[in-house]
Amino acid sequence: MTLRLEDLAVGDALPSLDRIVTPEDVKAYADAGGDQNPLHQDDAFARSVGFDGIVAHGMFTMGHMVACVTRWAGEAAFVTRIAAQFRATVFMHERITAAGRVREVDREARSVTLDLWVSLERDGATEFPIKRGEATIHVPDPG
């Protein structure tokens, strides 16, 4: 799919993207990013400091949010800015869901601003590991 600025409107929803967080994914992220904090790899350590188990990196969760954006925007568009507020921890085997909505379309600048979030269901309530995320996408002129 190629993102077409002409087809976008404020309020349009991005298709949500789900992922189950696994210890293998978090370990691969730690290896790639160099963050070997035992909080992200050692269940006994994470519990000893007050968590319910291994905690996924906040940037791992943000990476999932960015994957949602890039899947929606396609290869031709460029993410020029992304921001997020980390609000809650993510534990192993939880299902995180990234989603978003178009906040602004600037046809002259050929840019789109998105409101983004990552949520999960825990103990019958919705948690937001990323409650306030946003991105700006540049959509090149197709001509």
C-alpha cells in the first residue's frame, strides 16, 4: 500500500498492530541495543526489586508503536519525528496493541501528524505503556 496524502483525513484510524512480548524478543532487543540490565533478562532479579517478573524495555514497546506507523505509512513515506511518554511496565507474555489516529494533515507541507498509543489488558483493565505518543510523517509527492 502506498500512502496517499489526498486520501487522508483528520480522525482516520491506523490499523492496530498486536504482539505478544516474549523473553526471546526482549533478549534479542537487549543484545541489539546493548542494554543488558538484569531487569530485562533475569526474572528473580526483577522480582527482587519489586516487579512481577522480567520487564520489557520501554524502547522495545516504542519500537512496536513505530512498526505500526511504518506499516501504515508504507515504504515511500518518512517518519520525521516520533515521541512517546512511557506510562506503565510491560511484562513477558502480555499482548501489546499499538494504534493511532490522524491528528493533522498539512497538504502544503505534505505532512501528517499522528496521535499514537500502546495498550494492553491486565487484570480486567486497560493499561497504557505508551499513553501519549505522536509522530510526524512526510509523504513525498508521487509525481
